[in-house]
Amino acid sequence: MRPLFPLPGASTLTRRSFLVGSASFAAAALCSTRAFGAVTGRPAFSGYPFQLGVASGDPAPDGVVLWTRLAPKPLEGGGMLPEPVEVSWQVAEDEAMTRVVQQGTATATPAWAHSVHVEVEGLRPDRWYWYQFKAGGEISPKGRTRTLPAPDALPKRLRLAFASCQKFESGYYTAYEHMAREDLDVILHLGDYIYEKGPSDTAVRKHNSPEVISLDDYRNRYAQYRSDPALQAAHAIAPWIVTWDDHEVSNNYAGAISEHPDRTTTEQFLLRRAAGYQAYFEHMPLRRTALPKGPDMLLYRRLNFGRLASFHVLDTRQYRTDQPQGDGLKPPSPVLLDPAGTLMGDRQRDWLFTGLEKSPATWNVLAQQIMMARVDAVPGPEVGYSMDKWSGYEFERRRLLKHFHDRRVSNPIVLSGDIHNNWANELIADFDQLDSQSVAVEFVGTSITSGGDGSDRPKQLDEILSENPFVKYHNDERGYVHCEVTPEGWRSDYRTVSHVTRQGAPLNTRASFQVEAGRLKLQRI
């Protein structure tokens, strides 16, 4: 076992000085007590310090990351004194915490908002565990987590759910209340964990501040979201695998380019991105390898559920080039075939392609942010594709689909969020030839709340389905997608709630689809 002691990031104006500063802080990690001062084991809290709950994530066959943050006054910067605090933790084989198998201490530092990330090792593969934290005389809620199967094991079943887009202002997290009652091995969050804008006069639940820009702003916004009991309950039932999209920093940003580059300089935006990335790390159960260095943070990674499924977790924001035709819906253009246009960047793309080729898994899962199918969203003879999705980066989208086909990647499944709708798509080899073969299947999950109350039958549904025959399902309600995976097949159930602007909506399963291993076609069941 090895506790993770987070290190403070840099806060200067250029990428180079960000990285130099981060490197110097990393050197200080060799003597953290000297760097941060004496660590107190008897803190004086102004309130209950575990108000943001607990979480686990990034499981491995022998361990998992455990997370919490000390915050007796969550919306007021946390309410902690500026001193390091000792936090003890335990992992047990039973919910009563009587059969403790691992324990230790970690240091919650003010430089990282008194968050705690513990990388537990030495656990048995494919097992459920319970965990808990203690600081001073206060004890956290319990969480349940699990380890992944051994690398050479072929599990009989995997149950997961994936979600995205949980704008606090848009409504209540009823979908998470239902998710917390599911029997899940892992939960994937595909981005837009928070939203950055200020409060709206028409909001169901108002944001706690104007638009977030600084590190303190982002911390308080995460604290508001993390204070929701339904979200805490979902975090406490199973390990999460997370990635971000745009609103964790700013809407529709691309790399170091903001949505409105005429209003902010690159240096100003990188400062904001650094603040957003640090707050993201502080509030997610991520490993030391994701520790941000100024405006940079390594988030793409791979997790294997034995030989059943390999999760290739992508980052389509940090390395992307600017949207070639701006945002919104645009007709096809030769500029979309520019080889320089990228969502992933060269290094991430090479990592992904190599991993797909070498993967021993039955199912290769791309856990990522934005819809990959090239959907014509304009009814009638005109054509319009979303420029912020994969269709705005057509050269790279075609290159990836070709890789699926040419390298005979085993059962590619793409999981997507962002768009606030449910979609079930067959990713065909050539979207200019609508009868071409399917080389992958895409399940797009709707939002938890973003977009507010929806409809089981979206506007222009018939036109969308007729003009995009590879789309097999479309729905505009809120919710999440539940998946059950076996060596023989993949099943996705679209779980929805009819409303989020008031509490108490029941859970519905609006549609279910099956994919047989070796046959990348959607079968509605």
C-alpha cells in the first residue's frame, strides 16, 4: 500500500513555467513534512469534515484508489485551517469493517484542498471491499469498492453503468438515486461533471457563484455538486472510472484555445485550465499518474476487466486542434479532411491504436466524450454535422474506423456522452455509403440533468432515423445506460426518468439492445 501525498501545482503565466514549477514541487515530495510543515493528527473542525462523501476509482487487480476531501464548510473554500492533516483509512472484507485487510495514513494538504487520494495495494483480485476514513475524532461514511479480475481471467459477467452531463441547475439527480440501487461492478463518467457558468434566474437549483475562473471558484463549484446526496450515494456503491469533457473548464474549448479566443489570451486561458484541472484532480479518485502539472494532466489510460473487457479511456479535449469551422451544425467541407485536424493528438492516438491491436480482451471499450457517428442533424435536403463532435474531425474519425476494420480489433464498443440524448448507432465503415458494413457499435448516453425535462419522442425523430439509417434508437429523456457484458454478448439498457425539474421520478427502461460477440450489429430486444 502507498498513500498518495498530493503536491501543489504552479501558478504562473506560461506553459513552460507551469511545468518547471511543478517539477520543483515534485522534488519537495521527498520530504513532505518539511515542505508543508508539521502534520496535525488532532485537527479542530468547525463542522463535520466528510460532507463531500467518499469515493473509489481506477481499480486494478490488486488495489484501488480511495478518495475523500476534508471540508467542514464545503461552499466556503472548505473551511479548513491552512495546515496539513493526518487522515487514517481502512479497507475491510465486510461492511461492518471487522475484517480489516489494509490500513494506513495519508496527509491532506491545503495545497490540494485537503483532498486525499490513497492508492491501496495488496488486495485480492475480483473481490468486493468496504472502506472508511477517519480524521481527528470524526469518521467518514463507508464506501464499497472492488478490484478487477486477474489479467488472465475470463469473467462470466461485467455490469456497468455510464453517465455524463449533470448540470446542477437543470434539476435533481434522481437518476443517481436509481443508479445507486443497481448491482454494478463499475461506473463510468464521461464528462461534464460540473458546469462553469454563473447562476440562472430560471434554474431549478442555482449555482453558488458567478462563472468560475479561479482555483477557489472551481473548488467551490465541485463542492456544491459533490454535496448532493444522490451523487454521493452513487460514488459509494462501486469504483468510478472518470474522464472529462469541456465544462470542467469552459464550454467547447479546444486544447489551449477557449471558446471565445477574442476575449482571452492563451496565457489567461491556460491559467484557467490549470485551475480547472487541479480542482478536477482534487475531487476525483484518480491515481498519482494523473497528478496535474500546471495546465497539463495525463488522463487517458487503460483498465482491463480480465480478458473480458478492456477500457480505453480517452481525452478528446486537452490535445484537440481548434474546431475547423467553429461550433454548431455545418455542411461537409474539404477542411474536415485535413490530416492535421485531431481530437486525440498524435501521442494519444498512437497509444490507442497500439493498445487496440495488442488487446487480448473480447470487448474493446472506448470510454470517451463525444458522439462518433456522423449524424445529419438537419432534416430535409440540407446537411449539417456537429463541428464539436467527431464529425468535425472527419479525417481522424475515418482513420479510427479504418483501424477497427483493418486491424480486426475485437468487438469495438464506443461509449459516448455530451449530447444530452440517448442514441444507439452502428458505426459503419463509410458514412458516404450508408449500406457499408458496421465496424463498431456506439452507445450514447443522455444527461443526468442537463437539458431539463425531456421527451421519449424527440422532435423530428422520424426524419433523423430515415436520413441516418445507422441510428437505431434516439431518445431525449434524462438518465443513464446500464450494460451487462459476457463473453458471448453485450446488452445495453437505456434507463430514463421522465422529469428532473421536480423530485421523485420513477425509473423506466425505454429500450434495450444486444450485440453478439463477433457480429457488430444492434439487435433490439
